[in-house]
Amino acid sequence: MTTPDLSWEGGCEIKQSPDKGRYQVSTRSFEKGDIVMITHAYSYALMDSYKKRVCDWCLAYNTTGIFSFNCSQCSQTWYCSSSCLESSADYHRHLCQHLKKISNWKHDRDFLCLLTLALITYLRLHQILPPTIPLRHTSTVTQRSDRLPDWAQIYQDRWDPKDEDLTALIHHIESWEEEELKDWNSGARKIQTLLRTDRDLVDEKQEEKELVEIILRGLANNFGLWTPAKDSKGLRGEKCYGRAFFPLASFFNHSCDPNCYVEESGVTLAVFAAKKISPGEELNIKYIDINLPRSARQHELWVDYRFLCGCVRCSAEEGINLPTKLTYHEKGRGRGGVKPSKNQKKKKKEKEKLKQVSSSQVEDGEDRGTSQKKVGLD
């Protein structure tokens, strides 16, 4: 195994400003392809439609069919080997009956995945679930048959996010209207019905608020987990099979001309330099498909992440008639993955709100060429 260059340590630092929130800045030079950061997941959840093809413990993906090992009690988690099944026992016993009940909830798969992520995150924050990343990483390296990149084969505890890193992520609950929060409040109350057997009497209103905030953090800060680019027959593109919190990577702001890109492998995520980067330069990644036209990018960023992009590219393209699709920057994956579906009424409402926000920025004289107008992300 080739040891990757880990000299990136100390090469970036977090800063904060009123318009950008917290963001990463380079403290040294990076060449294209250099590792800028490596970090591990805090928590993750799998999409229901992929649970039989993704090992719930090491995240191995079966390109040829479903796995043979599963939990016989809930039938909701599947494993690539008997070793992963045994390794997960202590962790899974806290989730087994919860996952069985969630599978009977009548929601689309994306919404259920988000609620499952919120549940797992809540249980870890309250020390009900043990931190398992070191054990999962060992299983990833020893059990997976697919070739892992060199950087994903090394484990260091300094890459593990802490509870305070997760709770530091902005949810910006105050930017959501009461009508928009109904679905998330309903989801939080459903999670509460699962939790009542797990702890003593609690302040249910406060607990509901905490769960809604975790859900909104998931909406704004999650990273998608992706299948291999091709299956065993060389067909199909990448598909989002789950969601994960990588809190330390969430401090990278979005740009439509990013200087960094993200790759994930198992429970590990790496940020690479997409171009030459100078000391003091802000480090950014893409959250969406940046080949979309400017208006579509702005709409998607507002609906999904609650901010309007003011990067140099967006400012340069404002008011210019461009093709409907551009091939601009293809390296690396976008952030977040699949979003819960919204009905047409809500989509129309979001478009109207987007116009109002855009108009108010112009009236206030905001320089969108230098401001990301970051709302709800960290």
C-alpha cells in the first residue's frame, strides 16, 4: 500500500464573516491534485432502495446483486460478510427495532433517509450510539474487495469530527416559514415516538426543536454517498445511495467555479485542489451541478441551501444570454445528493421567494460579486 502525502495538515483554517458564515481559507500553496483535507463521517444513513446492495457497516457496494447477510430481526440492514455482521452487533442493537418501524412509515425514500440520518445523529449526540468510525474503517480496509484509494486506507483519529463540530453546523431554522416547517416538525414527532422507550422523561417540545434542527442541518450540510461510476456490466452512472454528515468538510463554501473537489470512499472523505491555490485564498467546492445556467443554479441553491451564490462566475454571467447547458467543471461530486421531493405549490412558492430575495439584494446595494450570501450553511 502506498502511503499518501498527508502534508496538507495545517494547510487550511476556518474563518468567519457575517455574509459567508464560517469558511475555509488556505494557509499555504496547493498544486492541482494535492490533498487539502481528509475527514471521517459523523453519521450516515442509507436509502431504502439500496439497503440490500450496500453493506451497512463498511459501505461496500455490491455491483452484481444483493448481499447474503442481513439482520434477521429487522431485515433492514445487509452486510457484505459475516465479519461485518458480527462487528456491527453492538451498534445495531440500538437501532434494530427503530429501523423496522421506520420501514413502515409512508414517506418517499429520500424523506425517510433524512429522518433516519436525524435519528442516528441524535442517538450519537446523546451517547446512546457509540462512535464506531475506527471499527468501521478497519472493516472497510479488510473486508471490501473493491480497490480503495490510498488516502482512504489510512485512519487517524484527528480526522474524526466531534459532537461540537456537528452542533456548530448552521440550520437557520428562522429562515423557514411556519408552513414550510410542517413536514419537518411532523418528521421530528415521528422520531420522538421511537425514542420514548430509550430514555427518561424529557422536555418533548425542546426535543422536537432539537430534532427539527438536526433535520435542517441534514438538508443544508449533508454529503451524498455514491455508487461506483459503473456496475459489473459497465452500465449506469453514479447513484446517490445515502446521506452522511461530514461536519469538518461542511465548512467549505460553494462556488460555481470551485478550486477544490470532493471524493468519498466508505466512511472517509477527501477534499482535493482542483487547480493551483495560493495562501490566503478561500477554499470552495460545488454543492450542485455547475453546468446548469446561472438562473437554474441560483434557484437550486436557494431552494436546497437557502443562499444565493455571488461568486465571480455568477457575477460575470449575470444579464448575459448563455446556452441552457454548459460543460464547465466536471471533476468531483456535488454535495448533498437527492433532496426530498416538494409538491408543485411549494416549488412555485420557492420561486416567488427567490425573486423577492434577489430584488431585495439589488435594492440594498449588495455586492454579489464578493458575497456568497450564505444562509443556512456552514
